[in-house]
Amino acid sequence: MQRQASAITRGRSTLRRCPWARAEPELRYHDEEWGIPLHDDRKLFELLILEGAQAGLSWDTILRKRASYRKAFAGFDPVKVARFTPARIKKLMADSGIVRNRLKIESAISNAKAFLAVQREFGSFDAYVWRFVDGKPIDDKRRRMSAVPASTKRAETLSKDLRECGFRFVGPTICYAFMQAVGMVNDHLLDCAFHDRAKARSSRRRRPQLRHLG
């Protein structure tokens, strides 16, 4: 993998991008979603489940299955997913459009239940999760991919709290990937054309205090 952002021609423009974004669907995901601060609960639930599904696989594999996941998991409506029955699990295990791993499928259902519990306690999952970065994105202004960590202390803290809330497939590495995806951290390299775009769309809303902070 290249260490610095690479120039890729897309349409009529040539932009420098993070080197992991080389072809579709990663290009579109990098340009339109990754690192942009996200505050919609259903979309946060979607990315949390997809990051868990990605464990041991490539992110490209999950992106290519994303449409199938949305169909299989009721548009990532946590209320509906929390009601999935053993019969629904059996059906999902036969769905070639998703990763047919029973533990990951069952964890998506239990995570939906935990997600709803967090919403009840904190008003929204958005209010809960963004407090782990004090309500605004962290930008470490990284210049090379080698400087981007697999996890951080904040990701470890988030992982610990999610586990205590009943979530599964939320280890520190998965949590850090989630934080990158939803813009809690801006890990676009400094010479990536999308670094400042993600930064410009950050939110500074205040959020309630959590159990394991401070």
C-alpha cells in the first residue's frame, strides 16, 4: 500500500485520495461517506453492524454486499432487527448476499436490542457515542498511512462501554474503524483532497456525560 495519498482520475478531475481508496465501491465510499461526521441513528447502527460483519474480511467485501445487507436487515431499522426470530436467522444463514456467519448474524440482533436500550437511556445513540470524542471530531493531521493506528485509547474506552451495554463484535479495532467511518476521527491524510471536506462538516453539538469518561 502506498504511504501517502495517491492521485486517481475520476470523471474529469484528478484528486489526491487516501491510498486505500483505489477502485469502486471504495472510491465512492471514501469520497461521499468516510470520515464525514454522522449523527443519524439509523446510519450509525448500519455502520456499527457492518464494521462488525467485516471482522476478518476486507471492507471492499462488505461494501459490495451492502445493498444485500440493507435488504436482509430491514433497512437497518434497529426496532425491526431486534424482533428477528430464530426462523429469520435461519433464512439469513441461507442468504448468499451477506456474510453467513451465525455469530455475526446473532450479534446484529442482540446489538439492535442494546442499541435501543442506549437510545432510551441517552435519548439517542448519537448523543451516547459522540461524547467519547467530546462532541467533535479528532483530527491528528496524519501525513502517512503508517501513522494511522489500528486502535486508540478512546476506541478501547468505547469498546469497553459498548460491551458493558451488551454489544458484541465491538473490539477496539472494530470500534476505531467505526469512529473513522462516522467522522469521530478524521483520518483522511493531510494531502487527501477530502481531509478538509470532512473537517468542514463537523458538528459541535454538546452531548451528555457517559459512565467511563473522566
